[in-house]
Amino acid sequence: MPAPRLLRVLLLLVALACATSGVGCSDPRFPHLGRVRELHRGEGRPAAEQEAAARGVLARLLPSHSGSFDFRVISADQCGGKACFIVDNHPLFDGEGTPQVLLLGTSGVEISAGLHWYLKHYCAAHVSWDKTGGAQLSSVPRPGSLPRLPSGGILIQRPVGWSYYQNAVTSSYSFAWWDWERWEKEIDWMALQGINLPLAFTGQEAIWQKVFQRYNISKSDLDDFFGGPAFLAWSRMANMHGWGGPLPQSWLDDQLALQKKILSRMYAFGMFPVLPAFSGNIPAALRSKFPSAKVTHLGNCNPRWCCTYLLDASDPLFVEIGKLFIEEQIREYGGTSHVYSCDTFDENTPPLSDPNYISSLGAATFRGMQSGDDDAIWLMQGWLFSYDPFWEPPQMKALLHSVPVGRMIVLDLYAEVKPIWINSDQCMLHNFAADFEMYGVLDMVASGPIDARLSANSTMVGVGMSMEGIEQNPIVYDLMSEMAFHHRQVDLQVWVETYPTRRYGKSIVGLQDAWKILYQTLYNCTDGKNDKNRDVIVAFPDVEPFVIQTPGLYTSSSKTYSTKLSKNYIAVDASNDEYEHPHLWYDTDAVIRALELFLRYGDEVFVKIIESYKSNNVNQVSNLCQHFIDLVNDLDTLLASHEGFLLGPWLESAKGLARDKEQEMQYEWNARTQITMWFDNTKTKASLLRDYANKYWSGLLRDYYGPRAAIYFKYLILSMEKKEPFALEEWRREWISLTNNWQSDWKVFPTTATGDALNISRTLYKKYLHDADLIQPEGIIRLRDLKNTPW
């Protein structure tokens, strides 16, 4: 099952060839990578189709300027043998109505990236996801008046060939309910950012159905194998099975048709879509049909939903199934880019640690791909090496060296915080994944790819982004996508200073100052800790109040209080605090100017509630609890004013893919469950996978997070009034019941924003950061003084 992971910004793609292998540092190290690129040029779409794809992006992005740009695909020989784009003044321009800018590039992706580069750096435009501001194009001059380029134009070569995008779980956290209209926007965004190596996982269940049918595995057999639409990522990785299902046949058919559209458009741009490969994950029915097969029953949890079956890669059936899966994809899709993603042991530990055994597993996994596609390249996440202590150097080396040099790409997923490439004789590793919070390490994003590429014995072949969920922190991805084209470190002081001009369409000193503060605080997390949104509002603690550390008030179980401790209470110290405190890596004195204290305030009010409970001040607790609930509702009102922070679109897009009412109910339940509590809860024990995908969404705060907090507060006050220990089990019973009822509810939430964000922000600023009083045991202070309070 998924472990708690944080924002993944993938910086490095590394072609496997460790320093210990004695391989040189030039491109000839990896002749097969060059062969695959040549195959792609020969098998890819013609230049005219790639040029048409780029023109399509322009027509959808800036239709008023469709005639202002001329696109042409050129050979790599015209770019010194590398991928590049050239932006120049059009030689035939003679006024409005004729092309003014000529865009040349080695593929549809390159000329699309060249378009974005020109709009960004010459017209001060900004392109982002719709939910994070969308495209700011008001600064682009009218046709015929576009900025001229230097004589001879500009040539931008990629320092490394590939730009990767997505994570194995992005398909569930972000893409689960997308239709073709939304996918088209995303592929446009990819092309503009220069992404040429995206994952393409949609619709693979229909392929698996065809493969398993050859072994007489029926649709009903697969109903307990595939997860529901919101949980497919984890059933694909063998973390769970059946949860949220069964998948209707119409879902399988519709997703396969969608995948064909996705691949067709990606190929039209000249991208290298990464297809899935067989990792050993099999349905239980296959085990019964092949009783002598080497099959491991994974997991140590409820077998109804997890404890999946993994076919040992040393079994001959493994290569056979792997071959069939690759061949079926090529037959169904009409081609391949020869790059396949497979993570056999992602959060699944091998049964034996013998390096020879590990090497045989790796070799067999690759044979499964190669037997279906002789030119296959294995792309693998390095996440397993980071989280699982099983993977010590001998085991890592055994797996990574089981594949021929140049036939494996390893993703260094957390390189902006912990760049594992520095440990050159350990090959290339990664760390951690993502959630919904303002967070980043811009300095490392601006320097990491350059340092890695220029390091001794570098085996870097690309850069990219691998966040678990998209549509957040646009500044991070704006910079990261640009790094695919930089040969030297970016001057971040200048880059950040120009960012607000591009984002908002004009230069405003106050906004530049605000972004400098954000860059130095929220986007400068250098403590090396993982980031995960654990704000109390969206990730409420499931512990007795005495377990929660309150500095300066409760430090020893030998002290007595009129509020009673539970008989099950065990004293803990701050280093073993069961309440997972929010991660604060920035100076709140500075961030208060950007209103961050407003969000932090919820956590501080909660701590004051617990302090007052331990002091047995029932009036104080009652007042603060109401204050907390008011804060949740006020936040909900603020979030409702922006369409990027609404629950409604998530739920309505889920229902929009349904064919009938029964599917509507199933898909909505999937959507609600993914963002609240997953499968392994009982009536009085919450799932460990609760609030993993928490969201600051209007509707979710007022309808679920607020009522949940109110239940906890009710039992706090009852404990004080009755002079009894906190009823932890009763709190859990009522909270879990609330959760299950909310997941099965059909309440409709708005899909369009309401209210004026600026006016609401001013009102709440006045209420919480300027005039508001916060009641404390010692008396009354104003919240604006809290920045000087040592909390």
C-alpha cells in the first residue's frame, strides 16, 4: 500500500551505467538509446503531421495569432545532432496577416516548446494548468506587432535528450476522471513544456483482459483483481486488489478508446510515450490454473483487499505473460516507442535477499519486455531503494546490473532535496512523493540538473517531473520544465523577479516583493525533511488529547490534573509524539505578509484547545472549539471563490464517465473515498490510509473536515464535564461512521466559483490577522501579536 510520500519533482533520468562499470562518459556509452531514437525517427509521424500538431496547440492556446507563427520540423543534423528548436524572425514577414515568427525544431514537441519559449521570454506570457491560473496571454502584442528577435534568431539545444513526466500514481490522483477534452489540454501543456517522455498508462486493464483471456481467465475472475477507477494505480502495483471495483466492461472499453486518442496525439507531437510492462502482478484465478507456478502471496493485512499474488520472475510463465502483454499493446495501439515502465518491487519486498536471486529476477523481468519488443528499454522508479531497508548495495547492484548497459533508465525522483546521484558508485536512486501544499526547493531545481549532468561519470540522459498529483505549485513546474533547455544554472534572483510579471501580465513592485518572500520561505525548504500536508484541519489527529505534546504545560505523567487520563494512556516524550505535527520550514514572521499565518492559525488554535483541556478549563475549550469550526467554515468560503479549490468538479467528472445510475454511484463513491479513508478500517479503528490524499477543497472542509473536528471536540467537552477519560473508542466509532456515510452520500457540490476572492480575503485578513482577539488561559491577546509568541 502507498507509504506517506511527498511532492515528487523528478530532476534526473539516468541511463544505468554506474561509475564502477568502467564505462566512459560520452554518448557512445549507450548505443541502444541512440538506436531507439533512430527507430523513433523512422517509425514516427511525418514532419507535416508534427507541424500540424504544433499549429493545433497555437490555435487552442492563442487563436488570434494562428497566422503569426510558421512551424517547420527540421533534421537533427541542422542542430548539431541534438534535439533543438530555433526561433527567428520570419524572412517573408511584411505586416499583419503574414507570419512574423519562424519556429524550427527537430520534432513537434521542440517547435511547441519553442513557441512557449518565445511567448515566455519575449512576450512575458505564462502558461499553467487551468486550476493554477491558466494561461496569461494579455501581455502578448497583437498580430503584426510581436517582439523581434536578434538577427539570426536564437538556437536552444537540449543538454540532455529526454524530458520525463508523471508518476505511476498520477493516473489515479489526478487523471482518474479525465475525458478526451481534459487530456487534450494536458498533452498541449506537455508539448509547450517540452515533455517528450510521458507515461501512458490509461486503458491498460483492457489489454490485461485480452492477455488473461488466453489463460481462460474470465471477466468475473478479474473483478476481484482490478481496483476501482480511483484506485487503479495501486492495483496495478500489486498494493491492493478489488477495492472500489468491479470495473464495468464499459469502463474497460471506454478507457482503451481514450488511450488510443492519447497515444495518437502524443505520437503526433513526436513524443516517446512510456507504456507499462508486466511486473508479476497476477489475479488469484491464474494461480489456481497453474498450481505449480512460483507464486508469492504478498502483504500482511486484510486479504479481502490486499495480500496480492506475485508471479516469481524466475518462473517460465513470467516471460511468457510479459511477452504477450507487450505484443498485445503493440497490436492494439499500432506501434510503440520501445520504452516500458515496470516497478516489480515498488513497496513489495522480494522474498529472498541473495544477490544472485535478485539478479535473476531483474534479468527475467527484462526478458519479458525484450521477448515482446527486441528494442525494449526498461524504465524504473528508484523509489524502492529509498523507502525499503532491504535494498542494500549488494541487492541494488544485483538488480541494476542484471540488465545490459543502456537498456535501463532509473528515475532519481527526489533529487531536488536528496540528490542520490552524488553517490556515484551506488548508481542512481530517488526519494519520496507528493501532496497539496505550497512547497518547493527552487534553488535545487535551478542547480541540480546542471550539477548532475556535469558531475564525474555522469550517466544522466534526461530531466523531468514526477509529482503524484498535478495542478499545484505552478512556479516549481514552470522552472523545472525550463531546466530541460538550460546548460548553465539559472540566476534565480532574476528569474523570481520576472515570474510575477509573467504570471499576472504586468510588473507590480508589491507582487515582486511578495514573491521574493515566498521564494525565501515556502519555496526554500532546505531542512531535508519530507513534506506532507498534515495541517490539523485536513489531517485530524486520531489520538487521546494527553498524547499530544503541548510545550510548557504537560511534560510528565507524574503530575496530576483534574482532567482524567485514560487507563490506556502511556506517557510519551516529544521525540515520540503520536500527533504528526505540520512541517514548518519557513520563518512565519516573514510569511505572515503573504497570509500563510492564516492557514497555520488552525493548527495553533488546536494546540490551544488541547492545552486548555489539560488545564481543565471547560469554558476555554468550548470557545476555542467554536473558533476552530468557524475558521474551517471561513476557509471553505474563501476556497469557494476559486474554481481550482472546489470539491464539485472532482465528483462531477467522476459521474460524467458513468453510463448509468449504478456506475454513477460507484464512481462517486470511488472519488469520495480516495480523498478521505481507504479500505482497512473497522468500526472503531481508522485506516492507516486516512487523509493521505487530503485536499483544501471547498465543500470538503465544511461538509467533512469541520463535522469531524466537531465530533472530537464534543468528546473533549464531555470528558471534562463528566470528569472521565477521553472516550477514544467512541470518538473513533462516530468519526468512522461519519466517514462511511459521507463516502456513500450523493450530495451535489458546486462546480463554479462563488464570491469575490479579493473581498473575502480582505474580510478574513481583518478578522484573523488584524482585529481578531484570541482567548487564552492567561487572558486576551490579538492575533497580530502571535508572531512574537514562541509557539
